[in-house]
Amino acid sequence: MWKNIWGYKLEVGRSPFIVANCPFSNCFLTKNTSVMPPEDFDAIMIHPSTQRIPHNFKNRRPEQIFLMFNNEPPAHMPRYMAKFDNYFNWTMTYRTGSTFHLRYGEIIPLDSAPSTMDQAMAMRKEMMRPGISPAKGKTKLAVWFVTNCNAESNREAYVSIMQKFTTIDIFSKAGNCGGKCPRVKNRDVCYNLIEKSYKFYLSFENSICEEYVTEKFFEIMNRNIVPVVLGGADYAAIAPPHSYINALDYTPHQLADYLNELDRNDTMYAEYFWWKKHYRVNDLHETTKIALCDLCEALHTTPLKNSTVKGFTKMVIGTISL
């Protein structure tokens, strides 16, 4: 890893590959540039948002791989990205067309998962039985954790309209978008608190970009709370039907009314939990293991050749195909 990778914590050494039981585990990941000269590594992982300017490696070997590691949407890519045109050989991003697909999470069907919509509907009806109440003990309606109060998606305006028709509690790290979580530095503690009291969590993305769906969605899917999503991903392709609520299917007023209706009807609310026993949710920690395993395997099996990734000039104006 050349310098640091801002916003990410990756395990170093051989442990990321051994613990994950990678097919090829004899890779070594480090950010210590004194281990050996840069030109002696098979691959150098570079985070453009940290690096900002392409570094000139004087003794770079022609077959050495430069890997772009980035999981931010195009809307967050400033114009310096154009400088990286024809610089990288491989990519590791959230986009499916990347050399290595680093999802923020994934939802895996188990053996008992339905194979048809009729089967899924039958499982939903099972949640209507007496005694099943995911709403039990929940006294509050909806909550939102937010760090960026001026996002590209304009999610703040959507929530502001919703608040005219229903109750949404907002927590932010600095308290500048709303209240502060008592332990906001420990997100799990906050999630544990809201899981007990709230029925809905606003998993609103900061950018409406194709395929861009972050831990805001997957972390909540792992809990006893219904996510309300706002993003550019095809949620129907990555999550079971009737497991989330898509804000883009409603106006803010309509969505507020629908949440109020579910708040009054525990049976309707319970139907959003039908899938829990039939699927497994993997978080970013698990998907990172997979991506690093794929990288290690490729370094052993894929011929290293001098081909580069183009299109970053287009990306800074909104489009790129990786």
C-alpha cells in the first residue's frame, strides 16, 4: 500500500490471506516502504484520494501492477483524477466491472431461501402468525445517522419534508445535523441502542450513483430494524423482496404516511422480517477478505502485462466504465 489509504483499515502481513483461507495465501501486504524497494513488489496498491498526484516510480518494472483501490462514487472524485489516466493496470472498487469487486456488503441466500416469488410470499404470510412481533419494545419510529450534512444526493431536503409529517430523530458526529449519539465513536453501541427502540433506519446514500450502496444498508440489514433506502443501486438485485423500503418509490409525504401506517400495524411491519432465517448478510470486513483473496490469486495466475486503465478524464464529469 503506497502511503496510507484514507478511510480504510486493512490488515497487513500474511494474516489477511491466511485467516480468510485464500486459495493462494503466500501474499504479503504492507504499508512499510522500508521493507524493500518499491520496484521489488509485484503490485502497488494506491488510493487516489490519498495520493492525489501520480507518483513517479523511477525504477518501475514494465510488468509491475499498479492497483487503484477506491470505493468512493464519481461524485466524490475531484478533477485530479484525470491525472491518473493510463496510470493503473488493475482496479478494486465497488463497481462490478472492476478487476476486483469490493462490495460494501452482500446478502447470501441459504439453502432454505425461496426460489420463486410465490414461495417468498408464503414465507411473508408466516410472519402474520400470533406471537411474532419484531415491533415489540420499539417505541420510536425512525432514526438517521449522518456525517455529511450537504450531500450530493440532497437527502437532507428529503428528510426535512418527511419531518413535517412524521417523527425522525437525527444523530450526527458533531451534532451539526441533529443530536449526537451518546457513543458515536463506537458505531456498534449506537446501532445496539437504536435497534431496541426504533422501527426504521434511513440508509440514505450521500450520492445517487449506479451500484453505489454502502455499509449504511448492509449493517442495518444485519439487525432487527427495517432500512429505508435512498440510492442509485438496484436494491432488488442485491436484497430479498420486501426486506427494505425504497424512498424513490414515494414522495417524501407518501413515505412518511407509509411509515406511520406500518407503525400502527405490527403485522404489516413484521412482514419485512420474513427473510431473516433464509439469508446471511456479509459486511465490508468479509467482502474485503474476498477481494484480497482474489488479488492474491491473480498475482499468481494472471500474466502481468503492461495494460492500463483509461477513462478517468470522463469520470470527473460523471461517467466511467471500469
